[in-house]
Amino acid sequence: MSESIIDISKGFFEELVKPVLASRFPDEFNQMACGVWGLGSEALRLDDDFSRDHHWGLRIDAIMPQDLLQRRWPAILEVLEGSLPREYQGHSLGERAVVGAGITPDSLRGFLTRTIGFDHPPVTDQEWLSIPEEDITHVINGEVWHDPSGRFTAVRETLKGYYPEPVRLRRLAHWCRYYSGMGTYAMKRALLRNNEYFASVAFAKSMRWGLQMAFMLDKVYYPYDKWMIAFFRRLPRMSGRLQAIVDEAVRHETPWERKLALLDQMSDQLDRAMVEDGLVPPHPRFAGSPTSGYRLMEYDYYQIIRHLPSELLDIIPEWEQVHLERSVVHYVAGLDEPTWRAALNLTVVED
């Protein structure tokens, strides 16, 4: 696919939607932010031909105050539906299966609560640590084309400023322990016991946590898992150090023992960066155990937490999309079965 839907949608907004809103609803339009952001590969400019099979098409995300959304959106929608063509550059306004004449409206409070879990940008270290990192990406991705009030842009800029340093270090320490204690250590034990199921689980977790630490070390938010590798390749420092390790380790034909050895090499590279950055003091070279493996990352965990503010030690960083699930579960529960089957591209097989 030569052109991202985000560019096509921007043309749709500038040529057709913006003139209608500016002329018919100027006061309301001045309180809106419009663009593309949130969920979906297109918000990351990673949409391709496979993206077209669900929730893909012309897209304008709109954020406005909650009271404005409740009071004025029905009237705005009625005018838009009567003013806009049914398609633009060959794309139907109904392709994404959302109501809104190509525009998906939301309140700032609702959008933030579903993604980062708060109706405001994080202020305290505890609030920062309560946000799943991949959902920060959903707030700062994409493009904002129109935001006269600057409210949504201000939220994005706060988040783009990255974590306060104590928060980054608390998260990094947590991932160090997981990578080693529940990753490479667990994989070593699984291989000793010929438990390929658990070895597979531990390997995948280790690879994920290792790449996520690479993002933290380069001070870049990591995205949702399926887009991780694309963004990993763009990291300014850690990609060059880890790319060959990752490429070989994930190949199906790479033997188990070699996979574990590559994860140990990843430990060395992560540790090297932490020493360079002054997060971990210089130390002698270590060797692993024949029964427990190479638990270097847990050594670094110890070094980092020793210097953290004591009040952060009891805060466990949030991960996975817990806030989004609270929204998704109610959305799905309110659909009829045919609508949900259609969204999943499930077709009935006739006997």
C-alpha cells in the first residue's frame, strides 16, 4: 500500500470536514482537537494491505469537552452526514464500521481514562508507574491537525517528555528482575528438565522484556507487542547492539541452548549500557551457574533499587493494557453477536 490512510484521512479532513465544521459550528470546532491517534496500526503509520480487513478506512479522531460532546454532537453529526459525500478517494465513510460520518468523537476525559487510567496527565511518580507503557504510545502517536485550545496537545507534550528519572529506574529495575528471575533462569531450568513447553514460554517472555528494557535505556516508549520489532529497529543505540542477537534468537531453527546463550549475550549488552549510563557501577566480569544460568540482570536489579527513593520500592509498575480492558469489556458486552462476528471476520462454515 503506497499511501497511509492517515494521509488520506488528513486530506478528507482539510478538504471536506474542516470547512463544514468551521462554517456551521465555529464555537464547537474551536474546542475540538482533530487528527488520528489511539489504537490501530494506521496511527503508527504501520498499516499495510493486511490492515484492511477490520476497523480500517477513513479516520478522523475528535476530542472535545464532555458536556460539548453530549449537548452538540448529535446536531454536528446530522449536518456532517448531510454535507459529506459517501466516499473519498475510493474509501467509504463506513469502512471502519464506526458511527460518525468518518469522525469518531470522544471526550478528553474518556479517552485518557481508557488509555492511561487517569483523566489528566500523570503528576506524581505513583501515577506515572500506574500507566501501562504501551498505552502511552496510544496517546502520543499519530498526528494532531487541529487543536486551537491546546488541551490535548498539552497532554501529549507532557507524556512525550518521557518518564521522570526515578520512574524510569523503578521500571527498569522491575524488568531486570523479570528478565533474569522469570526469564533466563526459568528457561535454564526448563532445559535441564527437558521441559520444552516452559522453555518456550520463558524464552518468549525474556525476549519481550529484553527489548522493552532496550527502549527504556534509550528513553523511548515501547509500543504494543506486534509493533515492537518495527520500532526496536529505530532505537538510536540499543538496536545496533541487539539486532543481530534478536534476529538469530527468534529463528525457529536456532537450537535451544543457542537461544539461551544469545539471551545471555543480551544480558551483557543491557548491562554494558547501564554501566555506561551510570545506572550500575562498574563491576568485574561474572560467570553464570550451570544449574541457575546467568542472572546478571538480577545483580543490576539490586544495584538500581539500592538508590531508589524508598517510597517507590512498594510501587509495582503497571504493565499490559489493564485500563483499556475496562472499556473493551463493556463495549463488547453491548454488541449483538452478528456485529461482533463481523468485526472478527468469522464466517459460518456450512456442513
